[in-house]
Amino acid sequence: MLDLFLNREPKCHVIGLHLTKHNIERFLATTTTVLDILAQQLAAIRLLHYHDPTFRRNLKGIQERQYRSQNAMKLLIEATRPSTELWLREIDDGQQAVLRKIKWCNRMSLPQNLGIKNAVLRYWPMIGTSYREVCIPNLEKLKTELETCLANERTWKVQRGPNSVRKTKLIQKPNRKGKNVYLLKDVRARWIPGLQQTLDEAAERKFPDFTVPLTTDRKRTAGRFKKSESARSVRSGNSGSVSDIESEYERTKRAGG
């Protein structure tokens, strides 16, 4: 038995996209990860102003978190690019602003410029401002939208196709014998002149109807009665290849006298 109507996976229109429950869960997991990384990043940036021996270790942690958040943000931005919601573009704008400031920080970290420590103390607080004022508010809004949609249980009920009542299809086995055609034992026939006979010869002869038996073996003869064999018998002009119908006709004619 074959189910004719397959269940469709439910979708929800959220953040300008039609997403399945699985897609929303992936979006939400990525967004939550980025927000956690950025919260740790802002706390580490505030500690840079304290002149203690942990400065370089703290800077290394900031750089590692920046690499992780940058990759996660890139995936999130690409996934939301087809969205019709304009506020999602601000996440990309904030990320681009952060990357530009990091580029300036690396350039000014050279010894002939500000040096590493002075460049970090100048630019990383500016990078934190871009995170705090642009990226984080929009990421929190995105998280709220996804959580609200995910919490709606009615949205995720299994949907059927149009007019979808579960039906079954019974596949019948083909008949082994196929369609049966039964013919009578005797049929009426008439001899048709061959193509090599002239019109005068055909006009002189009379061709009355006569009875011809098909078979005597009690088998079906529908598949044996072929037009091609009859046509070859009609076109045959040699006396040695006269068909059985002609022979029967001649015997009937002699018997009638």
C-alpha cells in the first residue's frame, strides 16, 4: 500500500523568511553563540585599561574570540541575506565597521606607528562600541523573533497536502492470461482474386461465400490470425502456394457441381 499524500514539513514566516523548525533552531543556536562571545568580548575589552601583567594574555583571548565571532557572524549574515527585513542589514553594517577598525588597529600596531599596546587601547574600545550599539541590539532582536516563533506550538503541527485524507492505493496484479478473445469454430469466408489476375479473369469467376473451420485443437486462435499471413496468401500467384481458403473454395465448388 502506498500513501498518496506525503506530509509537508511546517514552515513559519519569520524575519522575512519562510523557515522550517530545524532552520529556526539552527539560526537560534548561532545567534545565541555570537551573543555569548560578544558579551565575553566586551568584558575583556574593559579590562585592557588595567595595566597588569595579564594584558598580553587578555589580548590573545580577545583575538581568538574575534576570530570565532567573525566566522559565526559571516554564516548568520549570509543566511539572512535573502530576507525582506531591512533591520537585518544593520548586523552586516556593524560587522563591516568592526572589520575596518580591526584593520586600522593592526596597521597602527607597527613599531613605527603607535605600537601594539597603544593601538589596542585606542581601537579596541571603539570596536566594542560598534558591537554594543549596532550588532548586539539587532542580534537580540533576532533571537527574540526566533524564540517567539519557535514557542508557537500551533505553527509546528504536521500539515497535509490539499485535500489530504490518508488514502491507500491497491495495485492489482496483472492478469496472467491477458484479455481473452474467443472465436467460433467455423467462419464465413470469401476468396479474393490475386493481384496477378486480370480484370476479365476476375469477372468471369464467381466467388460465393463458404464456411471455413479455424482450428480443431480447442485453443484460442485470436493471436494466430494475422493480417500479414492473409496478405501474403492473397498476393501469391503461384499455383503451388494457394491458401487453404482457396482449396476449400475449390472443393466446395466441385461438390456443388
